[in-house]
Amino acid sequence: MNAFLVSFGVIFVAELGDKSQLMALAFATRYKPTPVLVAITLATAIVHLASVAIGAVVGAALPTRPINAIAAAAFVAFGLWTLRGDELSAEDEERAKRTTRNVIVTVGTVFFLAELGDKTMLATVTLATREGVVGTWLGSTLGMVVADALAIVVGRALGSRLPERAIKIGASVAFFVFAAVLGVEALRG
């Protein structure tokens, strides 16, 4: 249960203001929200399944202390990455505008490709080195889907009045707190 809760919280925070959250909002302005969320869920489940598999292998190969130190450094990097922010490129916006007969395939493919190497994927790998694989996979997948669903609902309701800078700062602070906790654990051994 701990792996699920930690992964849900970390990935939910990581997704706030992320490029894929902006893509979710863009797709939901073009298509109905339900197929968009189905596609996001499928793509996220696949990417995060691969992420926890990678994390489990790394976690089994390395002792806990170096894993905690690496994880702490990774979360500092995620915090800085979040502060810097993500924006949709012209190519991302163009993908969101294209119409196709199968929304789930289109949105799912775009999300899958966008998530490869993204901070939420890397955070999931990091979490899987120390937490339970199934709980990490379920928590990270649900955390991302809930954050994207929230963006769609709130974004459609509030439009451009969202305080994006405040969201980025809050998410970054959360990453720095996770980094501090992991850093202390690494020092304690």
C-alpha cells in the first residue's frame, strides 16, 4: 500500500504543469474527454509498466544506500525540471489538432511517445528501485491519469485563469522535499 500511495503522490505532483498534462487539455478541447482519458490510461499503463520493470532490475542489482542517493539526486533534478516548465511544441500542438477516425489510437500513440524519457517515466523508474513493483505501477499510472483528468476538468472550467507559475513552484517544492527525505535515508544507510 505504501508503494501505491507514494507513487500516486509523486507522479500526481510530477504531472502538474507537465507537457503531457498540457497535451491532455489540448486533446480534450478537440475530442470528447472520455476517449482522451481512455487513451491516456492505456498509454500510461504501458509506459509505467516498462518503467517499473526497469526500476525493479536496477533495484535488485544495487544496494539501498546508492539507490537512495541516486533517487535523491533524481528528485532534485525533477524539481528543477518542473521549475523550468514544459511547453507544447508546434509539433505537439499540430498532433493535437489532427482529426482521425480513431481518437483512442491517435491520442494513445502521441501520449506513449511523449512519455518515453519524460520525468514521470524517470520518476517511476526511480520509485520502482525502492518500492513494490505492483503498487508503484498502479500508483504511478493512477496518479498521472488523475492529474490529467483534473487538468481537463479544471482547464475546461477555468480556461486561462490557472496560476501556472504557482503550480510549478508547488510541484518543485514537493520534489525537493522528496529529495531531502531520500538524501537523509542515503546518509543513514
